[in-house]
Amino acid sequence: MDVDATVNQQTYLWGMAEQVAGVLERRAEPVLTAWDLFHRMRVLFHKAGKEVPPPATLYRIRHALLDGEVLALDRDYTAHYRVVAVPDQPADDVVCLMDRFACISHLSAMQRWGLTDRQPHALMITRPDAGTVRQQLAEIAIREATEIPWKDRPQQPRPGPFRLGNIVHPDHVREHPVRLHVSRRPCSTIRDRNSSFARVTSIGQTFLDMLQTPRLCGGMSHVLEVWEERARRSLDEIIGSVDSCDSVITKCRAGHILEERLGVTDARVVAWKTGAARGGSRRLDPARPYVPKWSDDWMISINA
């Protein structure tokens, strides 16, 4: 390649890098995954009516962004990127930006909703199980291939810049411990109103999680305190979330608390009794042993 051609290529790469930098800084997101970076490059070419270049060219643009200190490798998610000009955010925002399937949950969500005074040691996050994520990733890949034609798309690439995969969360993000919970059940989430980018389980989902995994919510004794003090304020959301779940024991726990402890009368709650049945595993607190004290209506051992 002659000198003029080299200069032209460098000018082209820096010009594209500047455009990418502008897009990243306008979005005001402090971090992005490797896939997000290369995807936004491809979107930029596509919107400009240009053919998306081969991966080698995209890599050169990335190197220009790194060399120009527009990007740096993130200090916690070291395979992904930090947008240098955008102010950093706390762990809850960073985690949700990095992992599109994750949300703040359990005791951390309880704190966000003002349901507990306890300070969780770790940031609790939840995302779907691997099978659910694979299905969602396949749908995204199909949509991406349709929306952004790319003749040089790598065939069956490994997860990374050109194929989405599950994010590996470090033990600490922004010096805050992080604990990941994987759920086979879909979660209802909303954008946290007190945060820039974080997602949190809905109020109904948060109460549902207390009954399904009380060990992640301060233990069943604390869960019962929260339900007895706070559940009346969000009855419709709570009943709706419990009603939509497919766990009979969860419905029996919720029914016992709402009907027998809180005195709630609701046809939806009464309907849950059709699944009540005696069994050694039917306990209010799954972490404590059976005791011979029963709810006759809800057929669970009142061991808490």
C-alpha cells in the first residue's frame, strides 16, 4: 500500500471512530459490551447507506477508539468497554447496562421499594436460566440479521463482538459485591425511578420472590414481618403476581399470609385453595423443619 493510500485509510478510520465516539457519548451510557460496540458500528454504517465493512475494519476502528482514549477496557468487566468521557455509575446501573437480561432483585429490590431497613451485603441480581436466554438471544440474532444486512458476517461466531452470549459477572462491581440468582421463571421488572439505568423487580414480583426464595430476602421471619407491615399497600399487584405463578406451594404460602394473618378477602386468593394438599414438604418456611401445626385451609405446616 502506498503512502497516500495509507494516509487515506487512517483518515477514514479516524473519521469513522469520531462518528462512533459521538454516538457513544450522546447515549451517555458509561459502559457497553463488546457486542454493543460492534453492533453500534454496524448500525452507523447501515444508517449512512454504506455497506458494513469486514470484521477486520471494525476491529481497526475499535483500536482507533482505544488509542484515542475514547474507550478503555472496563476495570470490572475486562472483556468489555468503558466510555471514558461519560461519568461512571454505581454497580446497579453498570450491572444492568452490561447484562440486558439482569435486574435487581430480592433483598436489594426490597430495599429499593422501601420494604426493609436491612442493608444487603451484596447487590442481588436475577436473570433467566440459560435455556431461556439462548432462546431470547436467537430471536435477537434473527432480528439483527434482518435489520442490518452484512455480507461479511462471520459464520457461527463464538459469543463476543459478533454474537451475543451470557455476561459473566465478576464477584465485585465498582467495589460492591454482586450475587447472581438464576431463575427458571420469568421476572416482571421496571426501570428503577431512582437510578439512571438499573432495572428492578416490580413490587408484585418482589413480594412473590420473598415467598419463593426467602433465604435471599432476609429469611422467612423477616419476610413475614414485611408482608404483615407492607402487603396491604400493594394487594392488587401482589395478588396478580402470585396468581400468575405456577407454584402451588407459593400460592398456599401467600394465601395463608393474606387470608389468615392479614384478614384479606379476595376471590382470587380463595381460588388458590384448589391446589392445597397435605404433604411433608408443604411448609411455610422451606428452610426450617416440619412442625405439627397446620393451616387446615392451606394445608401447610406453620413452622415460622
